[in-house]
Amino acid sequence: QVVYVIMALKYQRILLKISGEALGGEKGTGFDEPTMEAICGGVKKAHELGVQIGIVVGGGNFWRGRSSGKMDRMDADKIGMLATVMNALAVKDALRQQGVDAVVMTSSFMPQVAECFTSDKAIAALESGKIVVFGGGTGNPIFSTDTASALRALEIGADAMFKATMVDGVYDKDPHKYADAVRYDTLTFTRVLDERLAVMDSTAATLCRDNGLPILVFDLGQPANIAKALQGEVVGTLVKE
């Protein structure tokens, strides 16, 4: 039985974006069970605070557009969307193994696999205490899982989007290449777009800016950061207009 801790939270409902590569651990491909267990453990701690959590997972541990070679872009993107469904099912299972009730909803109709997404069904599941994992991206080619995350966050009425990365925020340049890279505590979407900072693609950033959806970019290497941010601790980079 889940025991919820009653306390002041900065956000009551969030959309968490996790890259597919993150599920593959150091190798970045397939599934790495210890890594998935750690990530889902962090999600569980956040959920136990009483926050409602939706999750969008990328598909890069199985497929990326750049892997497609001469393949038609539309077909390549459809394969990528199917990869995110596989990841969504795996994350749901990993959460359930830790005693967290979770359900998968997909953007395309595949009833033998999972429920088809509607905002009403997703919100009802969240309000009943379930974590909802969204698979299949937006259901359309071309659009990235960043855009799918922004879209789902708005559709479920999330207070913020948490974008999990492998660095502890947004920098003015690549911190892996430049020792003098400076991390931002806060940014505006306009600056992100004007300076083409590596936060997310421009479609997703514009969608968030125009709809007043803040984004927290943080390091998933420390899964406890999710709960820390919910409790108001300064974690990563907050992007808002």
C-alpha cells in the first residue's frame, strides 16, 4: 500500500520526459535493468509525495531517424514511434515491479497492446493515483518526442514539464567539451529560441512558451532530483517566459 506524504509541493501534476537512451544505461541501447530500476525508483519517490505524474519516453535506445539511412522519412518515423511504445511498456512494468500502479496509453489504436490516449482517460487515471506512460509520440511523423511531451503536458493540464537529461541543466556550450561552460539557473524560451540553446527542438519550445508551460531540465543520473525539485529545491535549469 502506498503511503502519501502530505506536504507543500511546487507542482501538483507534471509530465516527465525520459530519453530512450537513458533506459540503456552506459551503453545507450536496449534496456539496462539496474538503470531502469534506479530511474523508476526516483519516479516512485516523487509519486509518493502525492504528485500526479505522466511520462513520455523516447525511442532512441532502439531507433533514431539518423539510423534509417535511405529509408523514407515517414516510415522511419513510424518505426521510431513504435520504439517508444516498447519503451513505455517496459517503464510501466518496471514501475509495477516497485509497487507503483501504472498504465500505458498510446497515440495510435492498438488495443491488444495498450489503451488509446484521450486526455479525459489520462486525467482520470492520474487522479486515481496511477502513473500514465505515453507511447507513440504524437502519432504523427516529423514531430519529435520533445513536441509529444509538450503536447501531452498541455493536454493533461500539467503544471510543468520535467525534461530528464544526462547533464545537470542547460549550458551556454557543451560542458563535456568546454571546461568553462556556464550553467544557467533560469532561462526564457525566447532566449532558448534566439540563441538556439540545446534544450529541445524549436517546435516544442514555442509550444511551451505560447502556452505558459515551464520546463525543468535536470540530470537523470540522480533520480532523486525529481522529488527534490517537487519540494522546491533548486535543481537544474528552469525555463519559463
